[in-house]
Amino acid sequence: MDNAVSCTIVLPCYNPQQYWVSRIVEQHKALSARLGAPISIVLVNDGSTTGITQNDIDILRKEIPSFEYVTYAGNKGKGYALRQGVARADTDIIIYTDIDFPYSTDSVASIFETLYKEGYDIAIGIKNSSYYAKVPPVRRYISKILRSLIGIFFRIPVTDTQCGLKGFKCEVKDVFLSTTINRYLFDLEFVRNVYKQQYKAKPVPVQLNNNVVFRRMNYRLLIPEIINFVKIIFRKP
């Protein structure tokens, strides 16, 4: 792999679970070796009230040569957090995922290689058939309803927009930063804008790790996200 190709992985973080620091260090080493490219990490603390200490950040700065920490008060949502992290990325390729790296190393490598080797502008992780076997029933039901609605209201090739692993070239950075949704549906807004602006996109099947633990979903967010869904329908990309 050409070491001139650089990559940033942006990780949003809110009240992280135990062992999150060692997980980041472990995955950074594994992916650096697998991709053969310098990897920067941008960690965005989305208003956490527990789980993060100064010692945690000091360890990450020591273990990861190119590490940046972004923090602010108040939980503002994953979309907001990712925009803060992406804004600081200046590498050829930008990938975002969750702090526990729920997707396999092969999956992250596939996202990277789709951009680097195949020349696509954006690689959109999509869930394979085994994914839903690991998802709690209510989440699975909501996901399938959303995919049906996306198929009805949006003329885009991908209905599985909410997978938590995506990557794009630096040329697409401004498209991501132009999104306005702060929580769940920022992914839909981004994917819809990418297709509407005719960037070269490819859906990439990804695989969950076996030990993934899903957090409890806050169902109070469903009503605001229904409103956001309607806004995206009528908003120009």
C-alpha cells in the first residue's frame, strides 16, 4: 500500500463503556498494519458525564502518534459530534464508526479499499443478512420500517443508510459538513446529498463483530426524527 495515502478515523463518544481506551489502541494497531497507511484518530466527546478521564486521553495521546481530542459541554447528538471531528480531518480518506469498533477489521478495510483502490468517492456500509440476527427485535423492526420509507420517498440506490460505518474521500468532506441533522438521521441526509450531487458511491456489505453489545435505544427521539425525515424530503441537497 502506498504510504502517501492517509486516513482519519472519526469516533464519536458519549458515556463510553468499560475498556474503550484499550479497544481504540488495539484497533488502531490492527488497522494500521492491515491498511498499510498512516491512520489518524479524532475522538469527539459528545458531552459525556461519565466514562472519560484525563488519564484516558493521556494514554491515547501516548499510544497513537496522530491523535486529536475534541470535547464540549452537553450531549448534542452523533451527527453534530461527527461534524466536529470531520471538520478537523485533513487526510485523503475519512472514515467514521463507533467508539467500540463494532464492525470487523475486514469491513473497515473494505471501506478503505473501495475508496483507495476502486476510485469511489464514498463507501456506504450496508448490513448483511447476519446483522439483523444480532439486533434487538425493536431495533430490527424500526430499521426495516425506515428502509421501506426511504425506498418510497427517496430516489436513491441505497435504502440502508443508517449503518454506522462509512468512508469518503476528502473531496466529499464539505458535503458531510453541510448536513444539519444532529442525531439519528444525519446518515440519511448525508447519503441522500451524496447521490443528489452525483458523487460516485458504492454500497459495501459489512459484518458485525461477535461480541457487539447494543445500547438501549432512547425511543423519545423517534418523534423528532420523524420530523427530521420530513424535513429531508423537502430540503434541497
